[in-house]
Amino acid sequence: MSDRLLVVSTDCHAGLPIHQYKPYVETKYHDFIDMAVDIQVDMMNKAEKQFLIKEINDEWRAPIEQELTGAWDYQERKKMLAKDGIAAEIVFPDGITEHNTPPFGAGLGLSPRDAVPELQWAGAMAHNRWLAELVANDPKRHLGVASIPLLFDVDQAIEAVRWCAENGLKGVMLPTLWGDHAPYHDKKYDPFWEVCQDLGIFIHFHSGPAPLNEYFGPDFPNEDRSESLPGAMGCYVSEVMFWLYRPLTFMLWGGVFERFPKLKAMVVEGGTLFMVPSWLTLLDHNYTDVHFSAKLGDFRSHLSMAPSEYFARNCGIGASCVPRRDLEMKDVIGVNQIMWGSDYPHPEGTWPHTQQYYTDTFKGFPQEDGKLILGLNAVDFYGLDGSYLRTLADEIGPSSSIFQ
Amino acid sequence: MSDRLLVVSTDCHAGLPIHQYKPYVETKYHDFIDMAVDIQVDMMNKAEKQFLIKEINDEWRAPIEQELTGAWDYQERKKMLAKDGIAAEIVFPDGITEHNTPPFGAGLGLSPRDAVPELQWAGAMAHNRWLAELVANDPKRHLGVASIPLLFDVDQAIEAVRWCAENGLKGVMLPTLWGDHAPYHDKKYDPFWEVCQDLGIFIHFHSGPAPLNEYFGPDFPNEDRSESLPGAMGCYVSEVMFWLYRPLTFMLWGGVFERFPKLKAMVVEGGTLFMVPSWLTLLDHNYTDVHFSAKLGDFRSHLSMAPSEYFARNCGIGASCVPRRDLEMKDVIGVNQIMWGSDYPHPEGTWPHTQQYYTDTFKGFPQEDGKLILGLNAVDFYGLDGSYLRTLADEIGPSSSIFQ
């Protein structure tokens, strides 16, 4: 038996350079897509100027420019996976965050703010078409997560999910923030949850989105208000996990997993695990405590289980870049809920130092739990082809000596 | 030496029946105040119908109707304090929540949503005038917290704070939610923090406010959508602590306590303490960790201390109705930050069973810490007259045998 580990990254990214999406966009939008993309790039550059330190990103990228093309080039991508020892990956949009994102604001987050629904749908489907081609290279190895702007139109989302299933995409990413649209406890989404359950499509919420205008000012990114709004970034990094887990709070209380017991949902890049135990405790506390909330009436009887029980049955965490300190909470969170991810090709990820990360993080960690977190949980959760991946892992997986 | 405990409730409420506020409202609003109040009462009744179980409130109130008039009747209030063994109290608006609230939506929460700024100011100042009369009965015993709709006008808020100081009100309650207005890291509020620091006025955020329209639907309370939005109340109770602590997140990162080191701020009815350790850990993690946020630039150098250190120096928690389980976290949170409150006269409070609460909650609890939490912390934080209150406590305070 091989001593190599079967590793699945539940958080990888892929996307074309934004100007190259045009052939994947419906022709009726071609007349103005170049202009729209130029505007989007200009906005992204402005946002980057305030939100990210361009020099750090540039410096980080300089020696690995060739490897970064794995964001869209399949041969380069295979090399990256081999180097990182990753047998299978879950693939989200936005390759090199600021440079590779679908047009019309259809990338990570799928923000409904200032979006034109028809155009965001067009951009999302363009990415989905390209993504279907990418994963077709080795469908058992790459699980593609389509962008679905669900908030705008449930019927269109259902149609898009059917298209995904027919075209080999097995996951969908939904907006993490709903803005002025209906939150996820609204029963209007039931037909969408139903089709996802029936077709075995996995729901994903990806970290990053937050109400940036509250932190950085109403005119962000057009106006730089860093002088008058000190600490805006501190607020952002302190709240971003709240916004990531919020959709699940609404789905859990809304009884979504009661009505659709086989629906599976992931929160991704949720590696700041130390917030999770108190979140679960709070949900269960509100489910069981009745004294202080007696005057609020019955808001529990539509649920047959406690929120943490639905979470354990239906949900998982894409624990990208998770540090050892947070992994120590595995038993409180549920060891089966934690699924590692590399976050390739983002600078906050473990790549290009993933092998070093394995050793640093898992040295002395219980081996069986480590195997679950690094890969076997994801094989089970997503129903991946374990024997196919085992063969790949035997060639490229990291050695189990990382636990010693 | 007396074995009676000096108890301070950091969360009590007082308010006139809403129709009786008229004499305290500027005469220029008298022409339409009755109509405005009728509309407000109608809205409150609608909200109560969806949000609260009227029968439970009514049943709870029936045997204590006389005692509830302590919300505005001073002699009744003194009896209540004696019965509860409370030597001093911090007094917030909204007596019997749904019946005693200032006109023009100027009560607990001070929601900016759908508010007419000029009118909310008028209602707030009406309450503040009445409150100044109430606390004048025994100013060392009652610390009145004025309603200040800061978001609408910083200059007007400064003027109001000066009025408070001149009229014996030592605390201000600010809106917990800011809606589309500037959050509390915005330097535009610096002149307000400065005047509060200089005049020794204490800042308060009171629990309760949350984006109800997200949970209960865009037309809440006019339209009952409980069928299509199951679990809305579960979402509310699971998020309300987030919204309460959110202003401090922004003030801490914004450097407010760096620039105004003597400013004091309380979060009140924050008794679900088990969220606090992870909140503090998260803030400090983001202050000290640099690897994953390197690309986000410097958002720390304007702070000379970690967020938890400002919290320990400048902030306190009005831990109303706090259960024993949460008190066990005292050392992680900081025992000096935790200040008990009775929440009179709200049904979720300890009143009218406060004496029973003392025994149930503090049996076997470390006595010195218990004394701090029940009163001595508040004496110190608010700079109350300890020897005056000691005399009162010697008459009415609960026995220290509650710790046995």
C-alpha cells in the first residue's frame, strides 16, 4: 500500500484573462463587450489601488509568471497540481484575482450591487462555458463550480443548473451577499434547491464578499477615503467570515436542509475556523433555549434537528490555508466538515509553497484525521471516484511522513 | 461590615406612555404629534403581532401591572429597585417595550431607516427632557442615558451632549445600525467623541436592532410573510449580537480609542457572552497576523495597542440576564468588563424574579468576581459615588450568602 496521500484541494481558481472571454459570450453582446471590459478593468485597478498592495502582488508574481498561466492553460495547471501533490480540485472563478475574472462582474462574489442582471448572467454563462471545456480535460479530477446569479431570477438559475449538469459542471457558486434581494431562507428558492438536490449539484459560497462600501466609503473604488476612514481594512478582515457563513445561517433556520435532506452546501475559504464553534454553539443555543426568547414565539418546530446536526449532515468547509492552530478545533467543528484547499493561484494561498505547508502544518497531527482533512472528506462529500484518484495520488501525492 | 452586596443594574428602562410625551415635545410639533403617535402605535402593534407573542407578554404583565408603572412613576420605581436590591441603575429608553417609547421612532435602536431626522431628534430630545426630570429625583442613583440620533447631524449631537451634561444626563445611546449613513470608523465623528470624552459622557449601544427587513421581508411590519420566510426569528436571534458588537469593531479599528483614550463605551444587553472571546480573538488575530493579509497593506500602524487592549481599557459589557454558563468565561473576556443588568421591565429580564436569579446564578461563584460583576465594576467604570451607594446597599442589597 502506497504511503502517498490522496489530496483534494477544495479551493482552486481558474479563469481566462478577461479580454479572452469574448468568444464565450453570446454574440449579441459583442458590440459593447470590449468597452464594458475596459471599464471593469479600470474599476478593478482602482479597487486594487485601495484594497490591495499592488507591489506585493507584483513582487510575488514576478518569479512565477509562467506557473500562473495555469489559471487558464491546462498543461501548466497539471504541472501545478503535480507539484502540489493534488489529485483532484474544486475549481472556482477568478484565476489571478485581479486579472482573470469573467466580464460583467460575474466573478467571485457575484455581487448584485450595481449589477445589470442580464449582463451578469451573460458573463457568468461565458465563464461556465469555458470552465466546462477546462474540466472536460479530466472530469474525474476537476470539479467545476459554475457562477449562478441566483438572486436575479430563480427560473433562469434552474435552467442554468440543468445546463451545468448536461455539460459536466457539478457545482454552483451563489452570491454570498444578497443586497436588497431575498435572503436564502425565502421559500422562493425552493425550486432551485430541489433541482440541485435532484441533479446532485453542490452549492458553494466563497469568501471575499463583504459590504465594501461600508468600510471604504460610499464611492469606493472611485474615491480613496483612506484618510477619513482609518482601519477600514481591519473592519473588512474582521467581518468577512461573518458574511461567508451568513447564507448558511439563513438556510439552516429556513429549513432548507429539512425540506431537501440531500442538498449539499460548502462555505469556501472559510479557514478561520476559530469562529465556527461559537457560531454553531449560538445556533444550537437559540434552537434549545426557550426562556429568554419565549416572547418571540415558535421559530423551531419546522426543524426536526438542531442547526449543528444539519450542518454535520449537509455542509462542509473549504478550509483553505487553514493553520494548525485552527485544525486543533476539529473535534468541536466536526472533523468530517473540514476540507483543505490550496487557493491556487492567490497570494494568500499555500501555493507555491504547498509542500512546505503540508510539513509545517501536519507534523505530529493525528494521521487519520489529517488524511480526512487533506482529501478523504472531499472524496466522500463530493462523491469523487476514489480509485481513479488513488492511482493519481500514488504518483504525485505527498508522503504520509508529513505527519511524523 | 455589611454582608449586603452593592448591586448596580447597567440595563434598566424607563419611558412615559407614548401619548404622554407631548408636553416634552417642542410646541411647533404639537399640531401633528397625536396623529404621528397614532401611526407609530399602529405600526408597533403590527410589528408586535409578527415579532412578539402578545399573549405571552399580556399573561406576564397581568399580575404585575402596578409594578410596571415604575417605568415612569418614581415611587413605584424605588419599590422595584428595593425589591431587586439594586442600589444604582443605568437608565435606557423604552419602558414596557411596546407601550412606552418616545415619539417619532426615537426609542431603543434609534433606527435611521424611514426616519425623518428632524422628527427623530424632536422625539429624542422630548425623552431626554423627561429623563432628566426622572434622574433628578436621586442623581447619584440613576444614570440617565439620552437618545442621540448622531448619524443625522454631528453638530446637533454635540449640542445635545452639552445639553445632557448641563441637565444631569451622563450617558448617550447611539444608533447600533447606521443604515446608509457613515459607520463609526469615520473621522467625521471625532468632534463628537471628543466632547463626550471631555465632558465625561459615556457612549452606549443597546442590543435589539438588526436588519429586520432582511429576516421578515421588505414590507415588515405591514405585510406578514412568515409563511414564505420560515425561521426568520431564528436568523434574528442568531445575528443580533453581531449587530450589537459591530459599532465597537468599527470604533476599535478606526482608532477612536487611540485618539480619545479616556472615552468609555458600553455594549448593553450583550449577555450572550460566549460570542465575545471569539470576537476578541478574531480582532487580535487580524492585528497580529501578517502572512495572509500581507497583500492588504498596513491597517494596524495607527493603533498602538491590540484591539482587545483598547476593549479592556475603554469598553464594558452590560451583561443583562447573563446566565452562569456565560459567566464562566469571565477570565477570557476580562472580569472587569462584565457588568450585570436586570433589564427591568422587559419580560426577558430577571425582574420580577431577580432575587431568585441571584441565588440560582451565583451559587458557588467566586465571591470577589461576583461582587465586581454585580456592582463594583459599574461603580468603577461609571465613576459612581461608592460611599453613597454603599449606604443604600446596606439597606436593600442582596446578602452575600448568594455565593454559598
